[in-house]
Amino acid sequence: MAKQSSTFTGTLDREAVDKGYKAAASDRKAVVRRVEEAEVLSRAEVSAQDARAMADGILDQVARSLVSAEIGKFNALVAGIGLRAIKDIVPHGEWTDLVNQKFPNRNERTLRRYQKNADAFLLQRGLTAIDAWKKLSAIDYALMSRSAGQLLLGDGAQGEEPPLRKKDIPSIVLQMAEHLSPPEGEDEAPEAGKPKDRPLSPAEKQDAAKGTWDKVIANVTQEAITRQSWALLSPEDQETAASALRTAADIISKSLRKAPKGKGV
């Protein structure tokens, strides 16, 4: 019997082989493409999760910062009232020395800004710094902080503690919070279904102006004639006050001369 050779002697179908190689290469590319697409989707999902986690962390810090900012404004107003009270009771020229001695690392310009902010509040409410400070000093600090936090941050700002009733909030704290908060509706959109405030009539505007100027006249008269607190001012501050009053008086006098007789401006 003839021995069979194990050597392949046939001919290859080159075209079929080429097609097979191409098909295999195409399959490999498809697999690689699917893997790459899966990796891209996976990275996108992880990136979105990381972004959300980062955003949540930032929001938590912003929330804490907002609390600090609002309470900080209140505390700055308290400090300003105290600084103004000191200036009203110590001899002229000693305020700066006292403040620099007590707060050597504080910027005097910043302290003066606190004081000026307090001056605006005191003038608006018709209070003296001493009267306001006596009211603040009579309040328990924990109650004052809790009241300010609730008024400036909302009822939910006190955690598990129930919100204070309005009658339990010291009036001076309520006045200060109202001074620090924007007028209602100024920064907020009107509620759905709530009609917009109508414009004031000329008579209402006149009444509002009269109320404002009645307070100004009463405050100026009280400070200049009754208390004579102007004597406690430095010469520069006295000149500033006098100049402001002269300017206001000149403007009002000119307006009166131009206005029809018997009518307001």
C-alpha cells in the first residue's frame, strides 16, 4: 500500500483567505469600538456623578457661608451701635485712642464704616446710640442670636428649635433685622395670583413725605436743641453736619420759591 503524504499539496483560495482576514479585522475593530464606546459612557457617568457630588459640596459650603454672612451683617450693626455709643460718651479725641488700644489689629476705616452703618439705622429709627445699646445689653445673647437668625434666615434656620413668636423677639432686634433686609418685593418676584402694588396717589406721596420729614425735623431738633449732641462732635464732623443741613435748607428754599403758592413741590 502506498504511504500517504502528510504534506498539504493543494492550492489556497487567496480570495477567500483575504476575505476571512478582512472579516476578522472588521470584527476586531467593531469589538474595539464597542469597548471604547463603553469606556466613554462609563467615564461620562462617573464624571456626571463627580460633578453632582462636587456641586452638592459647594452648595453645603455656600449655605454655611450665607448663614455667616447674614448673621455677620447683624453683628456688624451691633458693633457699629456700640462704637457710636462710645464716641457719644467719651471726651472728644479719645475715641480713636480707645479703639486702637482695644482692637490693635483692626482696620480703623472698617470700624468707622460699621459706625456709619449704625448711624444710618439710628437715624432711620429715631434712636440714640446709648438708648439702642441699653436695649441690646438687656437682651440675653443667646436670645438675640436666635432672634436675628430667625428673622434674617427664616423660621427653619434654628434647626430643631421651634420658631420664636414675634412677640418674644426683642423690638430692637426686630428693627435691626428690618433695616438689614431688603424692602418686601424689591428682590423677589410677585407671588402667583397676588396683585401688584398700585402706585401711590399724589396725596399718599405727600403724606409719606410729611411722615419722613416730621421724623427728620424731630431728630434734628432733639439732637441740636434738647441734647445738644453736636457739641460732642469733632470740628470736622460739626462742619460736615452743618454743611449738609445748609445744603438741604438751600434746596428746600429754592423749591419753595419755584412752587405755586399754597402747593407743595
